[in-house]
Amino acid sequence: MLTRLILPILACLAVAAPASAQHAFELVGVRALGMGGAFVGVADDASAVYWNPAGLLTGPAIGATIGWDRFQLGNQQAQPGPGPKSQSGLLNSLGGWPLGLSYGRYQTSSLRSGPDGVTLSDTLVTREFSVTVLQSLVQGLVIGSTLKYVRGGFATANTAGSTVEDALAAANDLELDSNGTFDFDLGVMADMQKLRVGLVLKNMNPPTFADPSGFAISFDRHARLGVAVLPTPGLTLAMDVDLDTVDLRDGLRRNFALGTESRVGSRLLARGGVRWSLTGARRLVAAAGASVAIRRGLWVDGYFSHGADETARGFGVAFRAAY
């Protein structure tokens, strides 16, 4: 069964091709980002609706998350110029076997070089209302799909403000002409007790958003493979790899991530991870996170990440319930 799952995945990797500009995969999910983004093979809480829909089966009977994440790149007090960006994500999810519900809001703003060397500000905002459904194929093998109504918009304008911080704040406030469309993600999870293999295919019906001038951003398909090893109770080792290359407007990216999570006593989980790009600039990012149980079944999660570029930093917090 594992061989039949892996061989098609390797075939996909061999024909990987660039996708159009879009949000980064590592946009939301406090536990996932605390593990450096190595989560497709783990995905055992309600954030699985985003990371791998099929993972809902490996989690609790019912779970919920309310989480917020932010990432920024660039010296916030420097004069505006091409390169800096900010990302924010909000994910509220509820799920268990065989159904999940979620709402997400994702925004990416960046400064880039325009015609004649003028610095432009871009912002892309999407809102997703989603339903996740699961189906068990055979024992230990589950397929899941997150059906999404995506409403979003994209805008470009001349940069405003005397600092990067001001320019990105102005970009965040740009008026958008939004439109809506339907999309869906597919996920597969093979659970062999101490080994899990996951595959997620995002944006199977790729949405497109345009600014008032007609310039368009397309969310092309994005595939990621994840493997998780659980050698002993309370310890998880994970690896993720993108099977295609994405264009995030600051360069092509195909990420590889390694992460771990370990139980430290009955009320504390500690995690860490690292990721880098296999295509173009490495863009190394290291992350650490923790979860504290404030009562049985209720956790507070947090994470912090730092890149090889001293200005690349991310952080997030979430409340997570599992029963």
C-alpha cells in the first residue's frame, strides 16, 4: 500500500513546474509553523482542514482551533524599497470524523520594483469558508477534501509612507475589488501507527484575482508530501517537501521542512523545526514553539520563527480544544 502511494508522488516530483504568484503554504497553523512547516504527515488537530484534510481522522473525536499568525521580512524602519513583505493568517476551525468546518482570512502585502524603478505596493487578501469531508478507503488509508468558497482581491499602488512599516501598513489598507469562486483541496493520509505518510493537493480549481487595471494573480495547484515518524509515545519527527515550485513574487520557492514535537510532562508540549527552499535562494527559517494545557483538552499554542535574514520573523498564538 505504501509503495502504491509513494510511486505516483515521485512521478509528480519529477515533472514539477512553477506556479503563479500566490500566498505561501506556511501561512497559518501555530503547531505546524512551530515545527517549521513539517505538518502534512502530522495534521492531527482541527488545523488539518488547511494542512491535510485527511488528517482529521488521526486526531480527537472533535477538535477546534482559533489561531492567528504573522510573518514579516524587511527592516521596518528603513526607507521603502523592493523586497519587504508581511503576511498574516487567521484560521478558525472545527472538525472530527467525518466532517470539518472552517473560516480563514489570509493577507500578503509586499513592496516590489515597478516600471522606471518606482517602488510599488501590492496586497492580496482572501477569505475562505470551507467544509471538509472524509472517506476511509481501507483500514489506515483515508482521503479527505476541503471544499472552499474563496472570496478575495488583489491591488497595486504607488508606495506611500516614509518607512517600510508605514508602506506595508498602507498596502494592507488598499481598497480591493473582490470576487468569489469555489475551490477545493485534496488530502491523503496513510496511518501505519508509528509511521504516517500524507499528501495534500491545494487549489484543485485554481482561483484568479485581478486588480482594477486587470493585472491578475492566479493560485495554481500546489502539492506537498509529508512523512511523520512516532518512535515512542509523545515524540513526533516530521518531514515535508513541496512537489512543485511556487512563485511568491519575491522569487520561486520549493520548500523542504524538518520538525519535531515532544511531550514534556502532562501539561507541556515543546516543538521546533527548520525549513529552506530547494529552488532559488535558500531562505532558511528556524522555528520553536510550545503548547500549555490550561485544563484537560484545552491548550494554548505559541510559536516564534527567525530567518537567516535578520529581518525575517514570524510569530503566532492559538487556542486549541480536543475531546
